[in-house]
Amino acid sequence: MEILIDTILLVLLMITGFSIVRMRSLLAATMLTSIYSLLSASLFVVLDAVDVALTEAAIGAGISTILLLATIALTTDREKPPQRTPMLPLIVVIITGMALIYGTLDMPHFGNPQAPVHLHVAPAYLHDTPGEIGIPNVVTSVLASYRGYDTLGELAVIFTAGAGVLTLLGYRTRGGNSMDPGIRKLLILRVIGKLFFPLILLFALYVQFHGDYGPGGGFQAGVIFATGFILYALAFGLGNAQRLIPHQLLRIMVAFGMLLYIGVGIESMLLGGKFLEYNVLADDPVSGQHLGIILIELGVGITVASVMLMIYYVFRSRQPEGDL
Amino acid sequence: METVIYILSWIFLLGGAIFLLVGAIGILRFPDFYTRLHAVSVCDTMGAGLVLAGLMLQGGFSLVTVKLLLIFYFMIFTGPTAVHALAQAALQGKLKPVVDEHEQQ
Amino acid sequence: MFIAISAVILVAIAIGLLRAFLGPTLYDRVLAANMSGTLTVLMVAVLGFMTGRPEFLDIALVYVLISFVSTIAVLRVCGTGCGASRDPEADSGEG
Amino acid sequence: MSGLLGLYNYWIVIILMMTGFYAVIARPNLIKQIIGLFIFQTSVFILFISMANIEGGTAPIIKEGIRLYSNPLPHVLILTAIVVSLATTALGLALVVRIKEAYGTINEDNIHVQDEED
């Protein structure tokens, strides 16, 4: 049954992809990109990747759509018709596609349990997690414990990207605490924004700390946190959001999350283990792992949330005054 | 008792599915943006509400029901707010509704 | 039976997508995206029951919140300015 | 799953990948290129997640009574990759904003023309 839904979703994704490329209005393309993201997120649910689905929904349909919109607001909505003939790119694309399809002929079939991917490392993770780490969500245990180095690297990439955006665009403080006339009209939005803002933050905390037991973890929670503050900024104006979480605080938080992560690693070295070996953090290895994973996830969450929110601030603060 | 709840949940689920389909046909067939808003409301309230109610009956009394209730609670607030904001933006953007020409004269 | 419900939801998503392709105004596309969000939430919920692991409703919850925030974002970030114009290519069917 | 349907997922992924690739190389508009890159990235995610799937398996969250789980390793890789993809997309968009400010256009052809004039 699931294969049927999988098939239909893939076809819908393909159609959406084609029409995104054909759209000449960039805003329309952005809206379709958001739908595309939601569709791929539901595909991930069908394919059992619940953690990935959570991330993709929060990032693809949420923040990346918002960033695209902010960029369009700063640049232009119209795409000029291409002057070059699209023949050459089309030929390149078709030849590459053919080569890749030829390559898939040797691949193990979809869902085959004997595929090489499933034979090495992964069975060990699935088998050892309950005993060694003691948490049900294997994705979290692999992310935070078995492959903690990788995650540190990913976090460093996010940190660097945040720093890069800040360097490229710079940051301008918004004077005043006034709400622009556009917001004044949206009374209902403000009431609902006030109602939902704490709920989203609460939910982000749940995702953060429930990540050991269900889908969730630092990456997802960080993005949801940032989305909550973005909702606040949308409903009450950027100036008010920046009074709530000042930009300087965000800069500190970005570094703090990274330092927390590295600090846990160094602490485990000081206690006689290897870098990021959580077993030594407590008397009993399993509770050491628990403590280590919670701290690491917290570090990830703090950095991701503050980088996302900082990127949003930076993009939006470039908008001309009064246009916000 | 169990069979009654089971049958009831399927009635809810099927009813919800019908409302969803009707809403979807509406968003495709209605002539202009303002009328399409109505079609979406059908999906957001009756469609979603009935499907979630059917799932609640299926799930029994557990954490699942609480989460479904939360989803329903969020939806019942977010749907109308989003649609209201959209309608207001469309009005401010000077999007003219399509009106029957006979009534206009 | 759950498969029937999810089939209906998929059909509704497909129709919503069609409206997103056709336009003709930006608002129609936002509306279609909003509806797809609602339908995706329902589909994830139904799928959770279908696969027998309904504890994944957290994902559906995230979808509700995210699709709301992104709908609001379109209207607030772009303001009334960029949505007012009809996309010209949508009318001609160029897309 | 056997026969051609077993490779169906990969083929659609390749078509999606090529759609994104086409947008990147054929469209002069920079934002459109970034959207194309987004499609490309998502298709790679789908490829990995398809490979992780095991027929009859469920999500890798250990629960009593379930024996077969999907492969968690690709999930971990893609989960972090999604967040990183957003970070890189943001960097690309920041560059686009700067290019717009410097050149007054985000059309690649016009930028080349302006570069040659200088």
C-alpha cells in the first residue's frame, strides 16, 4: 500500500518540479517550492524517515521559503525570458540523465533488505543502541553519539554560513519600537500571534528534549524555535522582535552552542575518555551517554536557532524603512 | 460498544474525506479568488475536523488523542487567520472580485 | 480503508497543485499552498495510523505551525505591493 | 519489489535532479538558479532516503514487538544535510542580494555585459 502512495507522491513531485522551472514569476515559483517541500516531507514519512520529515518540513516549507521571499522583496519578482537558446543545456541535461539512469541499472532494487547499505554498520547501530545508549530513537543515538564528530562538523558549517551571511550583508539596527501601519490593520494576526508564540516555543522545547524517544532533536527544535520568533517578528514588526532577542545576544548564542558542544568533548577528555566519549561523564556509562546526548543536542539547538534567526534578521533589516 | 465506535469512526473519516474532496473541487472550479476562499474553509474546518475526529475514535483514549486534539486546536485557529490575512491582503492589493454583470447594472 | 482516505487526500492535493499552477494571481497560489499544507497534515496523521505507529503525530503538528507561518510570511514579507500584479504568464498559459 | 518498479524511485529522483540541474545551467536569473539548486538538493535527499528504506520496515525508533527497522544511517546524514543546505542557500541568497546592489540586476546575462563594459 505504501508503495502506491510513494509512487503517486513522486509523480506529483515531478510535475511540481517541472512547473517550478517553467514559472516566470519568482513569487509563484517560491510558493510552488514550498508545496514541493511539503510533498517531499510527506514522502519521507512514507519512507519511514520521520526525523528527516520533521526537519524537511520545518526547513524547506518554513524558513527557506521565508528567506526566498525576503530575497525577492529585496531584488525583483520578474524573471526575464532567457535570451540564449536552451538547446545546449537541454542536451547536457538529457545526456547526464541518461548516464545516471544507466548507472541505476546496477543498483539494488528499492526496499531490498540485502542491499549493501543495510549490511554494514547500520545493523550494529540498531542492535547496540538499546544496550549502549539506552534510548529508543536510533537516529538520535547515531547523530549525537556514534557519529558525534560528523555532527560537530555539520554544526561548524552552519556556524560558518551564519558568519558568512553576516559578513556579506552586515547588520542594521531598526530604530524605534513602532509598528508599521501594515501590521496595525492585522488585529487578528496579532492576537493569534500572541497566542501561538508561546505554544510554538513550548513545542520546540518538547521536540528538543523528546528527541531521544520520538522524532526530534536539536536540529529540528532549533528551526522550530527560530520559526516561533519569526512569527513574532511577522506579527509585531521586526523592531519589537529585536527588542525581545537583541542581535548582540544572538551572536553570543551562536558561539555558545558551538562551545557547549566542544566543551562536552573536552570535558570527556579531561575525565579520561576520548573526545566526545560520553561514557565517562557519569558513573554509569548509559547515564553518561544520556547526559552527553542531551548537552550536545542542546548545543546544536542553540546554534541552529540563533543562526536561523540571525539570518532572518540580517535579511529583513536590509528592507527599506517603512516598507517592513 | 467497540463496534459502534469503530463504525462511527469510519463514518467520520469518510465524511471528512467527502468534505475534503468537495473543498478541493471548489478551489478548482470557483470563478475567482474570493469564492475560492470559501472552498478552502470547507477543507480546513469540516474536512480536517471530521478526519481528525475519526482518527481520535480509532486511537482510543491515549496520548495520540491528545496530540490529535492539539492538531485540531491549532488548525481551527491557524486556518481562519491565514485565510483572513490573505483576503485582507488581496483587498488591499486591489484585487477585484468577479461580480455577476446583471446585478451590476 | 485508510488507503481510501489517503487516496482521497492525494487527489485533493493534486487538485490543489493544479490551482497553484493555474494561478492566476499570487493569492490563489498562496491559498493553494495553504490548502496543501492542511491536506499534508491530514495525510501524515492518516499514514501514522496506517503504518500502525500513530506516535508520529508530532510531524503533523509541526506541519500545521509551519504552513501557517509561511502563509503569513508571504503576505507580510512581500506586502501588498508584489502580490497586486497578476502574473502575466499565468494568463497566457505559459506558466 | 522486483522488476522495473524496483528502480522507479531512482529514476524519478534522477528526473528531478536533472530538472534542478537544467534550472541552474539554463536560467539566467540567479534566484531561479538557487531554486533549481534547492530542487537538486531535495532530489539527492530523496535518493538517500529511498536507499534507506527496507520493505516491511518501520521508522528506526525502537519499540517492543517490532523487528524490522529502516536503515538509520542515511537518515542521520540527510537530517544534517538538510540544515546545512539551508545554511548554504542562505549564503547564496545573501550573495544574490549583494549582486543586486552592486549591479542593479540579478540576471546573469546582464551581469556579464556589465563586466565586459568595465
